[in-house]
Amino acid sequence: MSFVAVAGKKTTDIREFIRDASNTGGIRYRPEKGKKHLIYIPYNEVSVIRDGEAVKSKEIIAISGGIHEWESADGKYRNGVCLKGVYQQDEVGNILNDGTCPICDKIGDAWDIYRYRYENEERNCTLTGPEREEYLENVKRSFLTGRKAKEAREYIYLLIAQFRTDGKGGVETDEEGMPAYDLRVMKMSASRAEAIEQQLANSGTEFAGSEITFEYPNSDDPRLVVSKSTSAPVFPDHMLTRRFPKVLESITEDVNKFSWEGIEKSFGEWNGMTNAVAEKLMSEMFEKWDEYKRELEINPDAKYLEYVGHRANDKPALNVSDVGIPDVGAEDKSDEVKIPDVNKVFSNAKASIEI
């Protein structure tokens, strides 16, 4: 059985995911600077019992999981699924994952390292006035970003149909003259998913079965492309899946064939790791800190020297390779969803997606 099958939590309702979270490079959806995207959120219709009666309910096709992020020894962005609650054995019964998470166990140490480094920077900084304040604020951001282990954040991996467009809203057609599309998996943070769900609810639209436009700013900073994007629901009368029933039939057929197996090829965090591998990783990353703590027990003047000679990065890098490729709502502090005037958006919607 794959790691995804063991660790991935089936998610069929956007509100359920949000509640749980609060307590073409393959199939991966990628924002594009300066482009306008149009997506459809497919669903399965199932019967559920409510108040003793069978009723029809829409289930989105998604999985969710807590994701740890950290910076490797060589300064590269890394991430992986939280192992807490994951139980896995090999073919002969050896325990691979026992429900604990070695990364979670080191988060306290990661914060202690952050505080040690920042307090040391404060003591040694010779700047004064506004320059000192600005410098230390930038250093704080840099040290926060560079923590060796971070709390797991909930993400949803949502199956969508992305219509092929010219980047400005015009939709490309297939050989039959129907709107062309590709199945994609969109990764969203809990806060972004909640904001979009609320935006749809405010417009009287259900999450499952909706169509949404995303507009991305023309910025060279990949984080700004995501955080400054705008989204808007498509009015029912303008939805391609209503105007072209055959397109909806085709999407439904493709969705019925979809499997989450192999998702790790597009989202490396789902490769997973055994507890033994995670423990080794954390042991290596925190080796110097653990040595410092042991020495501190016998020598109150012990120093943590791992970062000696490393000048504080007061201007964190904006290179894509340094921060990873952001997904929709990849950073909490950048999860602001700018909701444009709905009437203005849809006064132009018909023209922009007319075929």
C-alpha cells in the first residue's frame, strides 16, 4: 500500500476540511503570472442519510494532510506530510510508521534556535534608530523562514478541471469545437480554501460544481503572484459546464477514472518517509543544537556555534528555487483573497469566455 493511501485523508466536503484544519509539470495546477485561469470543481453525487431520510449530496474529489516545511542544511526548501497518526507496516510486519512524528517532536527546538539567534543578533547589532528597527525586523523574518522545523499546516489537494485559455480569458476549443480542459490537482492552504468557500457562499454558489476565475498579477516574485491574485465565481448562466453539457459529461468520465496513486510525482511531500528516516533527518539537522544542550548541562557558558560566521540575511531571497513554487494560498501571511466587484467581473465574463 502506498504512503498516500495510508496518510492521505479522503476529503469530500470543503466545510469539513476547513473545520478539520482549524481544530505542465504533470497534474499539478500552477499559477501563472499575468494570466487569467478558469477552473471547474468536479464532484461525485452520493446519497446520505439526514434526519432519517436519504438525500443527495455533492462530494468534492480531494485529499488533505498536514504538511511540515523546513530549510535543509544547504538552504533549500523542503516539505513532507506530517507523520502523526500514520501507521504503516512492511510486508513482513515490521513497523514503518508508529503514529508519532519526529518532525513535530523537534519544533520546540527549532523555536529555541530561532530565539537564540535573534537575541544574539539583537545584542551584537550596532545600528541605532529606524535603521536598527528595520534591520532586526528583516532578520526576524529571515530567521523565521529558516527554521529547521515548522508546525504542520493543513492543505487540501483538490481535483479540478482547468479550461485551456489564452491567458486573457478566451477559451481554446478541441477538435469537436468544445471547450478544451485538463484535469489538475490544486493545492490550497486551509485559510485560502475557507476564503474562497466563503466568497462562493456569499454569491449563492456551492463550492462543488462551481466555476471560478483566477487572475494573477504580472510579478516576477512567485509569492506575490499567488498572494495578490484575485478570484471570482462564474454566474450559472455563463458557466461552460452548463452551456456545453457534453463538456461536463467528458469531465465526469475523466474524473471517474482518476486515482490519487502517483500523486507524489507532482507533490513530493507525498513521497512520505518512515519514522526511522525522519528521525535520522532530524538528528542530522539538529546535531549541533543537541550537542550545545548537552554541554550546557555541565557548562553554563556553553555557546551554540552552528551559525557563527553566517551573516544574518536581512533581505530574504526571492528566487523560486529558494522558496519553492508556491501553490494557491501557500503562505498564511499571504492568503489575503482580494474579492473584486462581482457585477463588474461578470459584466465582462460572457465576452471573455465566449466561444
